[in-house]
Amino acid sequence: MAETEDFLVRELHPVDDDIFKEPMRKRRRSDRDQRFRAFPSVEQSALKEYEKLESRTRRVLSNTYQKLIQSVFLDDSIPNSVKYLINRLLALIEKPSLDPIYIGLFGSTGAGKSSLINAIIRQAMFLPVSGESICTSCIVQVSSGCCEQYEAKIHLLSDQEWKEELKNLTTLLHRTEGLGGEEEDAWDRGDAAEEAVWKLQMFYGNGAEGKSYEELLRAKPRGKIPTSRVISLKAEEAGELSVKLDPYIRTQRRDWDGGSAETHIWPLIKLVEVTLPKSELIPEGVVLVDIPGTGDFNSKRDEMWKKTIDKCSVIWVISDVERISGGRAHEDLLNESVKACQRGFCRDLALVVTKADKLHLPEYLRERKVGNQAIQSQREAVLERNEMIKLQRNKILKDKLKRKLPADSRVLEASELVYTVSAQEYWQQALLTEEETEIPKLREYIRRRLLDKKKRMVTKYVTEAFGLLLLTDSFSCTDHVQNEHLHMSGLRRFVEEKIQLLEKAIDQCFAHIAQPLQEGIWNARSSYRRILGACLVRSRGNQGFHQTLKAVCLKNGIYASRTLARIDLNEAVTQPIYEQIDPVFGRIFRSGKSTDGSALIPHIDAFKLSLQEKMTEIGIRNGWKYDSYKKSFLIQEISAILGGLEGHILRKKRKIYESLTTSVQNDLKPCYEEAAQITGKKACERMKEVLRRGVDRQVAEGMFERAQERMQHQFQQLKNGITEKVKGSIATMLTLALSPGDGLYKELADVKSEYKEMEKLHRSLREVAENAVLRRGMQDFLLRMSPSKAGPPKT
């Protein structure tokens, strides 16, 4: 035991030897400097100060934790208060430094997502690009890290996931002898069937499309599949990794039968993660996500597509300058992005117009309706046109967001919602300067987002750590007033009353959804036949459509193609409900205050404030002279407990929002399954009829009313989850804080030095924030005073 104690002491007090210490300091400083290479000097200084604050705070917490562990090492029983303290310290020590910021680039075929990422990371042709055709075949995540090489991980579908897709693909291609000549031709021209044939041939070889599911299960794939279902690639240079990566993420041509073993397992790929060495352009902690525009036929990949969109805190809708007006695909992408703001973690949304250097000058001059000044060059026309696009699209997008989101949504406060970029001109600069391509502006946006998040995280972290050190130092003292719990007995009753009031406030908050929900149900009942009919009609009749419809039925009402617009019958028939509830739903989950009491978070904040005010009042009335730490501890812990609720609410929000379509999909599943089994003559018309009759029957039996009940049940579950977490956590905390002295206090190791250091760190938060503001102001002043960079590029 003596040896163990000696080991602990040596761990707590390492040898202070400059021979060992200085190289480590230099290495750590060098690593930190490398991580901040993407930032200008002013922002680097601010980040280094916040990083230093966080690092010193973690060291203080670790030292305190080790001292506490050592002080109770030989005890048979540890007081609950000390256990609580040790667990809280450990949770803070292990808390991640910063959750990644996911920026989703969401666009349709040929919009230029990969080209944009290549320009942002300044690696031409790193991700495959190819004009108008589909290039990126799956979700690709690009980030920078602490690795020395360029690395990539290719994640494959599991064996079970591939079997599920294989069954759907073979079912989709199944046909009977009863097809007539016209229907035979139509069958061969369907997009869904073409994609199914393409995947099977790629994976198993020519002729695979004619085999049964059972035969293909016994067939040997053309490519080698690792048992881990993960392929790892590494390279010293970006170009080298790009060559290795290309076969896995480039969409393979359907008329091409060659290729390496890598291309043969392409149908299995669901996600690619690329990590760059420390970058001067993309800061560590930011992940750029190339998201295909419409989802995927495979259930697992389609679910990953939706979850990826929902975890992005920023979404850039990518649209080609020539497709921005009037295109259905563009509107679908915008609508899906707005939904992400409703149901997910997205707080910022912007439209990024790509290929902004493209312009046919004679046509532009003929149609030009603004300004009297003559256009002298192609460059002037491009800049004028881009400015017009920004003004027009900014207004259109802001109006659209205002109809769907609360008035105080962060995205509506953004000064810029539209960017016009040109990846091609970024490299060539034949027409536009680097600044005019707006690639640097997007990089600045990324840096600002990370810097703001780091500031908030460190401020919260240091404040929470200070509260714990305050309590720890008090626990180690022996001069506490033992009957303090008698003075605080009224606090418990007060908390119980406030929790009851919180429950009522949440009920009133959620009650705001009832009327719009009911109105939406009425609208859905009166319009579902028209909406369903529009979904089941194609301009060329049934030609090439009945395989697509069969694919829709096989996937319970949803079909996601790489080339066609996404089809979701469940979402379509519930759209009238969402049109009614979207504004109210947004207000319920807003972060700011509401005049009608419909916002949830402000009720929780009011509950927190009332408890904190009550503790202050009790402290003043009862003369908390020796135990003022108790007030600070309780106030701090309540902030930590209730602050954690926001993440819980955001995670539940998606399930609540999607409960309507999920309910409808479950109710319609039997008719989807029936329609999917139909083959032979007039199969398409018979499938449509089964769907029409099935939806009619379900609506008559209360399909929309059941969806309403399920959404309201989800709201009730959220309320129960909130109140249970509040009751449990605060009750435990109060029990510890109000415990009699004979079990609460124990002579612990002296942590006064750690407390004093933590106190200094807490005070320095304000100084660091003020320094950052001063530096930023000085930088802005120097930029205003510096000569303009204006001037045409080379012609």
C-alpha cells in the first residue's frame, strides 16, 4: 500500500526538470500553432488565449480529481457528496474539447459541390469533378486533423444491409411472361430498373440482372470485401490519395464494364471520410460534407442521408447559376434544407450559387434592364449580374424562411444569405480576382463559426469548473456550520412548487400546436386525392414509370434516385398539415422569448432564474457567511443541469417533427406491400388503383387523426422526459447540499492552491474576451485605412 501511495504522490508531483520539460513545451506550442494555421494572426491570438484557458482548467481539474481519489483511497465507504463531486469532476475532465461543426453542401447533379470543396481546401481535382454528370456517388466528409498524412476511410454496407438491398433490387427487376410488347419496352426504359441492373452488373458481372435473389446470394462478388467493412487509405501527398480514392467515390459509367477491383465494390459504399493534415485553410473541428441531393434507394444509405442533413449546424444549398431560376430540383433542395432547420440542429442556411463566371454577354446585354451605365467588358457584366442575383435571391430566401421559421431565428439575422462563387475562376483568375470568386469569404465564414463556438464552449467550461472547485475547496474545510440545512428547508418545497409550475407552462406551450394541427388535418383530408393523383401521373403516361412506382412501394412510399427528384408519398399527403404547423412548431423550439408563451426554452430559463433568485434570497436572509459556497454551488449546478436539457430537446425534436409522416407510412405499409407484388399486364395502372383504394380506406379509418394523436403523444413524452430529468437531477443535488453535517463533510486533501488558480482563470475570462474585441476592432480599422485591392485581373 505504501508503494501505491508513493506512486500516486509521484503522479501528482512530477519532476520539474527542464531537460524533460522544455522540449515538451516547445512541441505542444508547435502543435497548437499548427492547429491554428487556418486563422489570421488576430484570430490566432484569441484562439490561443482560449485554448490556454481550457488547457489550464483541465490541468487544475485533473490535479483536483487525483487529490480527491487519493484522499478516499483507503476508505470503506465514501460519502455521497464526495462521490457526486468526483463523478462531476471526471465528467468535466472527459468532456470533448469541441464538438465538430458539420457544414453540409447540399446540391443536385452537376451543381459543383465537389469543385467548391476542392477550391476551399485549395486542392484542385482532389475530389472527382466532371461537368454535368454525377460524380460523387456517396456522402463524403472532408476535415483536417492531427495526422501527418492524407487519410481516408471508406465505410461499406454490412452483409445484412447489402442482402436487404439485393432483395429489393431483384424484386424490382422481376417480371412475368404476361407483359405485352409495349409494356416490355416501357419496362426496359425505367430509371429504377436501369439503376438496379447497373448495380448488379457492377457487383456480380454481366448477366447478374437475370438471376434470382437466391442465385446471387451464392454468387461470388467481383471485388474483394474486407471483413471489417472498412477500407483505409493513406498517402503522403494529396494527389496520391486522390488517385487511390477516385474509384471509390466517382460514379461509374453505366456503359462501362472495365475497371479495377475497387470499382466493383462501389455499390457497397455508404460513406467516405477524408482527413487532411493540419491545414492552412480548414481549421481542425470543421467537417465539410458533400451530400448527394436526393437520398438513396438503399434504406441504410437513405437514413444516413437524412441523419447527415440533420446533424449539420450549417447547410449551404449549392445551385448552378444557370439552374437557379424555376428549377424544381433547386426548390426541393431549399425545402429540404428549411425542414432541417425545423427538425434538426441546423442554425445557419445559405444559398451558394456556383459557376458564377458563366455568362453569355450578348444575351445578357439584350435582356439587361438595370442601370444606365454602359457595360464595358465581360467582367463588369458578370459582377453586375452576380450582385443582382444576390439581391433578388436574398429577398426570396428570406421571405421563404420567414414563412417557416420564428422571427428571431439566427438564420434570419444573417447579413448575407447568398454567395456567388466560381471555383474555376479561383484557379484561373482570367476574369475575376480571388476575392471576387468569394471562396475566401466562405473560408472566413467557416473560421468565424469555429471561433464563436470555441469562445462559448470555453466560457461555459471554465465557469462550470470554477463552481466545482469552489465546492471542493469548501468540502475540504472543517469550519462549516453544521446546521445550515435547517435554514434551507424551505428551498426544497419551493423547488417542488416551481417544478409543478414548469409542467403547467410546458403543457400550455405545447397546446399551441393543437389548433394548427387540427386545421392541417382538415386540409389534408380535403386535398389528399389531388396530391396523390399528381404524384402518380407522369407526362409520358406509364412509359418507364411502373418500375419507379414499384420501387416506391418496395420502400414504403419513398424512392430516391441519383438522377430523378425524390419521391415521398407519405410526405406529400401530409404536406398540408406541415404547412399549418410549421410556423408554430418553429416558435415552440425557438431559443428566444415569445409574446404568447409558446416557446419552450424560455420557460426552462425562467424556472432556472426563479431557483437562482430564491437561493440568493435565502442566502441573504439567513446570513450565509461561512457557507456562501453552497449558494454558488447550487446556482452553478442548476445551470449545468438545465443547460443539458437543450441538447435533449433538440435530439427529440426530429422524432416529433417526423411523427406525422412516420405514422402515415406505418398505416399505408399494407397497401404498399400489396402494390409491390403486382406484375403482369396493366401492372402500373393496377398498382395505382391499389394505392388509391388503400389511401382512401386508411383516411376513412382515421389515418390523419392517428398521426395527430401520435404527434401529441411525442410532445407528451418530451414533457415527461424534461420533468423527470429536472426532478431527478435537482432532487439529488439538493439532497447532497442539504444533508446534515455528519455525512456531508469529510476531511479531504487541501485543494486551496487549485481553487485559487481556478479563481484566476475565471476572472481572466472577461479579459480574454475584451482582448479579442480590441484586436478585432484594430484589424477592422487597419483594413478600412488600407488601399483598396480593386483593379481588373489580367485579360
